[in-house]
Amino acid sequence: MRLLPVFACAVLFLPLVSTLRAQTRTVAMTVDDLPYVVANDTRPTPPMDAKASAANQKLLAGFARHHVPVTGFVVQKHVEDLGLASGTEILRQWTQHGLDLGNHSYAHLDFNDLTIEQFEEQIVRGETAFAPLMAAAGRKPAFFRFPFNHAGDTKEKLDAVATFLAQHGYRLAPCTIETSDWMFNAAYVQMLAHHDEASAARLRANYLAFTSTQIDYFGKLNKQVLGYEPPQIMLIHDNQLNADVIDGLLAVFEKKQYRWVTLSEAESDPIYHAPETVVTKYGPMWGYRWAKERDVKVDGTLESDPPKWVSDYGREEPAPPRRPRALN
């Protein structure tokens, strides 16, 4: 039998090494504002249970096709606004698909505007519908995500609510990648209402392209700050746009050779074990918070903005600027 030269074996082995390294990139998918949000995460959902149910069926089918474990974060008032029976049934479908539900507060109010006691009440009331469903599925609520990612604009609030969450069995659900999907969706629902299919198709394509850009940006940012790319935690919202593009959205990650993991698996990385220490009134992604904690200088202006035509669609005045990014 003829043997390959050593250098030839090495050449053949290199693609395998590259593939294995690429496959170590992992991401957990999280979905905010269940059971449905119409335009953005600050507006309550009107009673439109049929549309909400159809959108969630699309999301759940997409997750099943791609074998994606997901944690959905519930806003109890959205359940009530849809109609308690209809909203609860949508949540039940999530648990019946083997997916987890987490707490996103009762009414998605801004912690910056509340006292510690008021926000603790928001956490407890947020369990009304989803906690019994998790119990019926043999699971316990494990994760809480702050509305707007506002975890405390004073050290007192940050520490007090962190203690409260731990006492109630919750871990913080951070996020490392976001796409301003609420902004895209706000324009998208207007396009659908106006039967502007050409703009809607353009927006869907732009949204997927922007998602790809954001994945790459935050991957590089986290590697710059930490020296490696930790398990990523993706944030999207339960809205019509994501329902309509879910297969394409998941494919963007898969083409970049990310492997899907649960939120618990992602948070097994030591970076997620450290207590939250960054006091800010804003809600930046965790790469920026880690940079602040480590005094690593990062240039937040390198992060892209959504296309201007999207933010301006249907507005007489330009959209307000996005929140500040880098914290140092």
C-alpha cells in the first residue's frame, strides 16, 4: 500500500481541524415578548389572537425543522391583552414542543422608572400564566430577562433585584447578539397593512443581511474583549417579521457553522457565572458590559445601524437614534 507523505497528510488534516473548530461555535436562541408583540416591545398587544396564533405556529414549526432549543420570555400583560385563554394556549404550545419559558416581567415596564419594590412585584406577577405551564411540563422557571435589558441604573437596584431573583430561583438571561428586529418589524407591519409587498420583500432581505452583519460584529467584539468567543445568546422578539423569516434567520447561523444549544448549556460557560456589576441606565449587549468591567476600549461606532429607509418608513420625522453602545 502506498503511503502519503507526511506533509500531504497534514494538508488533508487541516480542513478537518478548521471544521471542528468552526463547529465549536455555539448559540442559544431566545425569544422575547411572548405570546406576541405587534409593532415593538414597548407597545401592548391588542386582541388579535388569530394572527398571534398563526405567527407562533410559524415560529414553532421553524424551530422544529432546525432542531433548535429555545427559551421564550413571557410578558404576562401580553397574555392578558390577547385574551387569557388564547394567550395561555399559545404558551402551552411552546411547552408542548419541549421549549422553555422564562419571565420577562408582568407589563414590560422600565426598571429605571420603578422602585425596587415595584419591580419585584413585576417579577412575581410575571409568573401568573407561564409558571403553571412549566410545572405541568415537569420543569421549573429558571431564567429572567429584564425589559429593555435595564438591569439597574443604581448599584442599590442592581444588587437588590439580583438577590431577589436568586431567592426566587432565577438566573439572569443576558444576550450577546441583537438585530433591532423591533425596528424592522415596526416598518414591516405597516408595509403589510398597506399591501406594500415590494417593500416588505426588500425589508425581509435587508433584515437577514443585517442579522448576518450583527452576528459577525458581536462575535468579533466578544473575542476582542474576552480573548475567545463564548457561547452566544441571540435575542429576537415574538413578532410577525420573525415568524415570516424564521427559516432564513436560523439558516444564517447555520451557514456560519454555529451549533444550537440550550440557554442553560450556553450559560455553563464561566463568563456567565460572574455577578452583574455594570450599573447603567441603558441596555447594551453583554460584550459592551464585559468591556466596561475589564476596562477594554471598544469602538461602538463600528456596529452597523439598520438601513435608514427602514427606520424612516412611514414616518414624517426620522427615527430617534439608537441607544449608546460602548460604555467606556
